Amino acid sequence: MNNMKRYAGIFVFSLLFTSSMLGRVRPMSLDRQVPDTIEAEIKGEVQNPGVYTLKYGATIQDLIQAAGGETKIADLSALPQLESLENGQVIVVGKTQLDGTSPLISINSASEDELMTLPGIGPAMAKRIIEYRTTQPFQTLEQLMEVKGIGEKKFADLQEFICL
């Protein structure tokens, strides 16, 4: 008889517990949740490099537009612009490469942007070249090595692309 009371008590408790839980439990979806936004970084030849938050499914082209568009010397040929971005992805927009058929860049009159089309010349180096030539114009191409940061090796890389 004691066993029967014990089992009846357990049964009643289980019945009450189960009935109290009805409506409280919601099935959980096991589908993967898709984020609403992603963050991606863009560097190189765009107007405003940096990290941007874009809607999920955004493309490389969307990221370039968010960064203000490409610069005049940007080379977009290597970028698949319709490719979807992933969260945390970094995109680098390169410079147009100079070849032997390109016009030579005058180190005495080129703008900062034009100087930055030269291999290995970034914004800081372009500014140094412009500062140097404002105090004394270049008389020879070799004088370029007097600019801080331009040694023989860098000069050798630049020599075929520059003129006075």
C-alpha cells in the first residue's frame, strides 16, 4: 500500500509539473541565423580607407562605394567586384602598374597623386619629393637619392619611369 501511495504521489507531481510547463516551452529553430550586417576593411587606392559596416550580402563593389570610390590610380582589374563580402574580410585596392609604354613622370612637376603612381612611392614619400623640389628643383635624376628614404635600390626601381 505504501508503494502505491508513493507511485501515486510521483504520478500526480509529474502530471502537475508537466501541465504547468505547457505553453512555456517553445521549439527552437536549429537553422543557422544569418547576421543583418557585416564589417569589412578596405585599404589602398580608395578615397576613404577604413572599416565599414555593410548589410549582409554586400559586394566588393558596395564596399568600394562606401569608401568614397576608387582613386584615379586605382587598379580594379584584379578584384571580382560582384563577389560577396564575408565578415572581417580585408580588401586591398592596388595601384595601376606602370609599364615601359607609360609616359614618364616628371619629378619636377608631377602632382602628389602622379608621384604615387611610381612603384614604392606612397603619400609620405611623394610629399618629401615635393618638399625637396620646392627648395631646389632637380637638376639630375640622381638627385632624387638626396630625398630621405630614396636610396640606390629604390632609385634603380624608379629610374625607368621618371624624367626631369
